[in-house]
Amino acid sequence: MEPFNFLILSSLLFSVGFLGIFINRKNLITILMSIELMLLSANINFIGFSDLLGDLSGQIFSLFILVVAAAEAAIGLAILTIFFKKSNSISVDSINRLKG
Amino acid sequence: MNEYIPILIFLIFAFLLSFGAFFFSIFVGKKSSYAEKNSTYECGFEPFDDSRGRFEVKFYLVAILFIIFDLEIIFLFPWAVAFSEIGLFGFLSMMFFLFVLTIGFVYEWMKGALDWS
Amino acid sequence: MTIYFFYFFSFLIISSSILVISSNNAVHSVLYLIFTFFNSAILFLLMNAEFLAMTIVIVYVGAIAVLFLFVVMMLNITESEIKEGFLKYFPFGLILIAIFISELFLVFNFQNFPIPENVKINVNEAMLTESSNTKLIGLFLYTDYFIIFQISGFILLLAMIGAIVLAQSDERKLKSTSSINQKKVRKKDIIKLN
């Protein structure tokens, strides 16, 4: 079981990020941070398997995830800024304008 | 892994030194505080509003563009290290990548995202 | 020895990530997020991914966390209203997490985990001739994996253009005269005052 410690770590980290999405209904910024935590857990999985199997591909994919995380943070925070300017709140419950 | 031992020692010493300076000054330093000394003072006035004022969206745009170009630099590092062995294909691959990002750079220049009028 | 470092830094990662999601002050959340990323960088060093460790410090701590801090400062949120609805959603999230983790433990049969014989890029073989992790990534990222590389270029372009379109406001706030518009004024548009 010892070489698979990183799997337990990353599943715990993913769960923490998942829980963060649930309990922070009033704060979109923390939800974005929880998504960053979940992406980090995916990164830990990739790097751990890369170390376990002696394969470099995991590290290259992890670099790709890093790019995706940066793009997600940039666009998500831009949307958040616009939303705050329009509605003066960052609560999830007030995002219901897309209902038409 | 052994080549990171000096960094670990450096980190431990930096940690100890900064925390030592911080807490040592709290516990050892002589303090004489009274209400007037602890109150906020801003050019003779009471402060008008919260110090955490909002600032402009322009700063935020600069921060986003910094992230994008930061990642571009990250991709340039291994390319520079391995440049002599990846041949023409690696060179052209990186040139296409830079071309795509230059399109974005020209776009932001044209949109005036870098202007501070 | 390494395994104890692994446990220590894993513990720090988990505890600081719990603090990220449970902290009332958004600034504290961002600082705990920075701490989490820093510890995971050390974890990546322990897993022989040196370039990724440095990249995480530069990109996450240096850029993304700063961006989060910017937004927290920019929006200026009051702290009191943030933790409403905690008790309402917490049990449901806990149930989903329990399902998720039990599924993972059912899927991963740790005793006879299938380890493939032939891997795509064998690090141990490649490390005989090369000594640097960065160079090894460079040897394969731009040739064998160039599709991933180009896709990440397009994702960066998308993020750049999307952020500019979303965040830039066109309206000019300053009152100023434009000499070009002054030259374009025609005679019939001018109001004559007698």
C-alpha cells in the first residue's frame, strides 16, 4: 500500500475541494479556489503515477493541467468581476439571470 | 535528491530567523501604549473610509496578462535547455506557439488594454 | 526518510486546504491557498518532478494566488454574510464525499494493482544519458507531445482574449475633447445662439 500513498492524498484533497464548493454558497471566490484545489489533486495524481511507473508523460500532462488552471482562474475571475459590478454581490444564489 | 539539502537548511534558517525577529521584538521590546497612540492617524484627520478601497479593473487586466506570459516563459525554459537536440521540428513547433500568443498580444494592443490614459 | 517527509507535507497540504475552504476571511483563504501550493511544490520535489515543482511555485504562488488576492481586494466583501447556509449544504456534501471515497477504495485494489510493463517514456533509461529533469521534458514536449503543446498555446490565447473582452470597459470616464471629432463637426449640427 505504501507506494500508493499519493492516491489517498489526492482523493482527500479532491474531497476537500468538493466540500468547499458545497459549503461556500455565498462566496464565489472560495468556490474558484476549491476548483484550484481539485486541479491540484489531479496534478498530484499525475506526478505520483509518473514517479511510480517511471514514465515522463505524467509530468507533461501535469504541465498541461497547469495551463488549464491558469486559464480557468483568469476567465473565472473576470466573469466574477463583471458579475460583482452588475449585481454587487458574489453569492451563488443571485446568479439566476441566465434563466431568461 | 541530496542536492536540495542546502535549500532545506536555508529554509529552516530563514524560518527561524524571521520568526525569531518577529516574536523576539514582541516579547522583549518595551511597549508603552495608550489610546491616542493606538488610534489611526491620517494627516490629522480620522480616516474617511475603509483602507481596503476598490481599485481599477486595469490592474486586474495587467495581472491576467502577466499570468499568460508567465506560462509562455515556463514553456520557453525546457525548449531553451533542450534546443540543440530537438531539431527543426521543435524549433518550428515553438515558433507556431509564439505566433499564436503574438496574435493575442497584438489583439490586446489594438484593444488598448495596455493603455493608461 | 523520504516517506516521513511525504507524510509531513501531506498533512500540511490537507490541513491548510481545509483552512482554505473554512476560513471566513477571503484574504486568509488566499494565504492558506498559497501555503497549500508551496507544500505541494515540496511534495513534487520528493516525487522527482523538479521542473514541475519550480513551475508550481512560479505560476501558482507567483501569478494565480496574486490574481486571487487582487480580486479579493478589488471586490471588498464584508465578512459577515459569507457563512450562511453552511449547515444546510454540509451534510449533503459529506454524503457525496463518502460515496466518492468509498468508490475510490473499491476501484483501487491496492494489493494487485496492474503496473504496465512498457511505458511511453522511460525515465530511468533516459536518465542514464541525461541528468536534468527540465531537459528531459524539453526533449519530449516539443516533439512527441507537440499537440498538447499547441493546444495549450490556443488555450492561453483563449484566456487572454476572453479576459480582455470581459474585463475591459470601453466607456471613457474622463471628460476630454477629441480634436478629430471637433474637425468633423458640420455646419448644420451647430446650434447658433443669438
